[in-house]
Amino acid sequence: MKKKNTEDTQNITKNIINTMMNRAVEINKAYKEHCRDFRIMESSMHKKTRILRWTTIDISNVDRPVQCYRYECFDMDGTPQNCSIHYSDQEEANEFFLSLTTLYKQEFSIDHTL
């Protein structure tokens, strides 16, 4: 049985988690890189928006793997907004990173309905 901590379901319903993690499954299948660490997040900079963040790891060059954060935006009910997060400069990027709060986290996109 999976252990959930208190922050895992803070302000988010199971239906929204399933909807957004279903999108994570699609993302995982579409990317050539390895995708992991899927998180549903909120940011004070993007009110009324849920954010799906995940890490991609490109290991095509094993001597120099490249890791990146990727983002997709969703309405508060889990409906995709078909957009991503962009920053105008490094200061805005740092402010965004500091404003993120994790509502739900899972390591891989395949375990959300277990």
C-alpha cells in the first residue's frame, strides 16, 4: 500500500489527481527522454492555475546527461489549458520557483491509480 503524507492531497481531489496524472502518462509516452518526478503544484504567481511539473532526463550522451523541468498548466478542475510556464528573465524564474507549492507527487506516471 502506498503511503501518502499530508501534503499529497492538500487542496486537491482524487478526480483532479487522476485527470492530471492521466496527462502525465501521455507525456511519458511522447517524450524520448526519461520522465519522472511528476508533481501537481500551485504558484502564487499563477492564481487559479494548477501546474503539472515533471523532470526529463536525456541520457543520449551518457557522459553528459541533461535534466530539465517541464511544465503544463491546468484549470483548477484539472482541465488542460494547453500552455506552459515561461519567464521573462532569470529574476522572474527564481521568483516562480520559490512560489511553487507541491500538492501531489509521484515518482512515475504509471502508478497514480494503484
